[in-house]
Amino acid sequence: MNPTIPAEFKLIDQRFGTCDGDFVVERLHTGARKSEGPAYFPAGRYLVWSDIPNDRMLRWDETTGAVGVFRHGSGYANGNTVDRQGRLITCEQGNRRVTRTEHDGTVTVLADRYQGKRLNSPNDVVVRADGTIWFTDPSYGIGGDYEGNRGDSEFGDACYVFRLDPATGDLSIVADDFCRPNGLAFSPDEQQLYIVDTRQQPSHIRVFDVTADGRLTGGDIFATCDFGRFDGMRVDEKGRIWAAAWDGVHCFDTDGTLIGKLLLPESVSNLTFGGPKLNHLFITAGASVYTLRVTFNGTRYPRPTEAVQ
């Protein structure tokens, strides 16, 4: 049986009162060097995540509880997500590219250059209902050999946020004024995009409006971190933002108010919702992966016909 710890939901604002769950948090796995990028596959009932410095990806089978290596030699994979066809989209920091794992297991390179210049080290990724892929490209993976391959940025000091249309191969910069763009997530209706800037002081989340032609406008600071730095994040069906931080997962209401936290014993890097009802929370933190069933649900993003075009 996997070890458990008490589930500590810290109420900061009364609006957090409906956010609760299991009495304990279960640790599914430990022993990684740096866990990141959880992605849940409902068809197979399994979770995939990255162990960045060990250059591998791991897989937890929900039906058996077994954990094994999903891919070794992963290109120092960081962020992962699942597209609308159930395929794995991965940010490979070491290979400086974004890839898609097809249903037959082959790997397709989706983006590795912009206007002839190599990407820095793609970090985190989300897919919109129209099929476009949005990812952040800070320089963590080329800053040394610990979680990537030491190299030079071909963009100078710039770290961009990109939008990729896999149907046409068109890659465009949608935000160019970040220090270290990191986690990102769409609002339930996909009319807003939230993006973390980890290295700004203080670390914060910005919110952008998404235009009909796929550009971003606005970019005001939505929330700041009161403990360490933000990393990855997800949005629930009520539009609340759940952001990874050093002391756990911070929950913000849609107006940017910090309303509560789920405290954990390791620094949290990322999270995702899984299960058939999207009420199974999976959290990567330090060397481990934690999980619990909660009283709220992740976002079921709109179908392409419902998305803002």
C-alpha cells in the first residue's frame, strides 16, 4: 500500500470552503530526481510524467498501481499534455523541441525552430480546442547539463511563448515580454490564457485575452506568489486557477484572490486533473507524485465548434 499523509486544505477565503477531498494524500511514487509534467490518459487509465534530470518519463497504471519507465532517453522531457485525439504532446528540453507521440508509439517533431533559429528549451504546453498548441520556451534546459544540454540561446536573452498550428506548421510568437515563461492554462471557455513568469520578482501569473485570430492581448498581472515561485498550473470547471508553488498548490478565484492552498511536504512543480469525472488530482512534487480525490472537477474544454475562433 502506498504511503499517505493527511490532506491539508488551508482556508484563506470563505470561497475555498467548497474545495475539499480525501482525508489523506496518497504518494504514488518517489525516487525521481525532479518530477514534472503529469498527463493523464483516460482511455488507458494511466498517468505519464517526466523525471527531468534522469532523462526519462514514468508511467503509473491506475488499474494495477504499478509504476514503470514509459520512455528512457526522453530528451530531458519537461511538460506534457494530451491533445484532443488522445496523443501525448511533450516539451523536450534537451532536444529543444516539441513532439507528439502517435498512437503507434512513433514520435513526430512538431516544432524545433522559429525562423531558422533553434528553440531554447520548451517547458510547458497546452492544446486548444481548435487543435493549436501553445507552449513556453524559457532557457532552463540550456543553462547547464542537469536538466538538459548546455547550449547557447539563438534568441539572445529572449524567452518567448509560442502558438503552433500543427495543421499548417505555422509557428508564431504570441508573447515576447516574459523573463522566464513557464506554466500556462486556458480558462474554461478558452477566451483567456494564464501564463506564469517564474523568475520575475515576485513570481506571478499574467492573464491574456485570446483574440479570434489567435493572438494575445492584455497581459496584466493576475496573481503573485507568496511562497517561493509558481511553476505549472491547471484550471477547474469554475474557472479557479490551481498553481504549483513551493509549499503546495495555491488556489485563486477568478478575480485573482488567493482563497486557499493544498499543502504538501515537497515543493510542487505541476498538476493535472484525471479520472472519468476529472476529480482525481495528480501532483508532481520534488521526487514524488501525489494524488487524491477532490470535491471539484477539472475543466472539460469546449469542443472545436464551441471554442472561440
